[in-house]
Amino acid sequence: MKIKVSHRSYPAYKDRAEVNAFIEWLAELLGSNKEVKHGYTNRQTAKRWQFSSLHDAYEQYEWHHPGVSHLNIGAGSCADSNAQALEALGADLGAATCDNTMLRATQATMAWGGVSARNNQWLEENRVGLAAMVEQVAEVLRQGNLDSPEFLGDLRFNAGMTKVYSLLCDNFIIYDSRVAAALGWLVMRYCRERKMSALPDGLRFPWAPAKEAQNTTTPKNRDPGNENEFKFPRLRRGHHHALWNMRASWVLSEALAHPSAQGSRFHEGAGKPIRKLEMGLFMVGYDLGSC
């Protein structure tokens, strides 16, 4: 059964004035390389992180990933190491044409992202037809219908699968709780600068809480909004996650491609600008503090 999405009275997402106004604002922010300061303390290491801009956050990127023996990928933690690992994982996924090779490639991607547990179980249980299913969803995402993608009703799309599809689709970001938090944080900065009285509907990028014990004394904050006019919805698995993943990817791609962003440091050097921006957002989104 196909999922139908109600358009209500809204124009197509790409045509919404509030979305395009934010893209122009973000493009100017990226192109001018303005200061965007943020800081927090890592709960596990007690290390204090301080960022002066989104590009500075990218340059400080840190994610401790394991090695992947069948791809000759060694373990690492810096931006370059992760970029090399993701390039190899993406090639492996793209070459996976049968269920067994797709299972190996997707599980290797889950291991990179630290989200193996339940995802690996689901992948094992759905091994038969896995290659065709992944390619079917990837093709829908490549088409980029930001309003009503024709996904199957039982679509699996979560913090694990967003990593898989980000490696199979061009200009498609990993939309996890950290990236979502940072994107909402930028939206809040935009709304404050424009002295808005409410959060524009097209900019309500959903957020998700960090995975931590319920009795954590100092929980990380990944909710960029508040309980009043600036309230962001919670991210839901499946179609909701995929839809907003596409929207966020399109917004960031358009901002980077905008003439105002051509001077951005994200365009310097090797690597895809959108992946580097995603990495910067990932670092910022660990903890928003009190926003």
C-alpha cells in the first residue's frame, strides 16, 4: 500500500517563500564565513569543544569509526579518515547487486555509524529482497519529490538507514539527531535575526533526543526550540524521517549552490561541500545547551 501525503493548502516545498528566504540567508552566512559560535562539554570525555564557525566545526570533526576488513579500511576519527571510509562504503553499497553483498555493505555502514544493534537484526531478518528494496527506496530519494514520495507503507528509515541512503544518493545528507539539532539551531538564529514571532512551517525540521540513560543528570539538549511559538516536532521513523531528510538535503544543497555562498570555505579543497557542511553540523549538534 502506498502512502499518500496531504498537500493541504501549502505550495510545493521548493516554492515556499519562507524556505527560499532561509536558503538565501544561509547562503550569505556560508559565503561570508561569519562567526557562528557554539560550545559544549563532551559527557564521556569531559573535553570542552569550542567552535567559531560552521567550517571550524567541520575542521574539528571527530567520529571514532571502526575499520572494515573487506574494504581495507582502517579505524580512524578525523574528517579525512571518515571521508575515506564513507567513500569506500558508498562504493561497496553501489556495487551490491545481490542480497548477500547488500547485507554485508549495509551492516558495514551501520558499524561505521555505531548503530548496528537493532539495525543489523532487521537487515538479517529481511535479507531476502534486501538489495532490491534498498535500490527502490534510493531511486525514490534520487527523484527528490519533496512533497509526496511514493514509499511503501512499511518503509524502514531511521538513524541507521539515513547513512545508507546518504551514500547511495548524491547531495543527500545523514539526517541524524545531531545534524537535525544543528539545523534547527540555525533556523532559530535566522528567526531571531529576522525578529520573527513564530517558526515558519517549512522550517520545522524535526529533532530527535540523544540516546542516553533516563536518569542522566546532565542530559544533552538536541531540541532547538521552545514550548511556545518556536516548537519543532519530534522526528518519527519511516516516511516522516525520509521526507524531512530530503527537504534538509535540498535546503543545504541549494544554499551551497547559491551565488552568495561561492566564497564559502566549504568549497575549498577536496571533498563534497555538502558532506563537509553536514560534518560541521554534526559537531555543533552534540549539545545545544540552553540555545
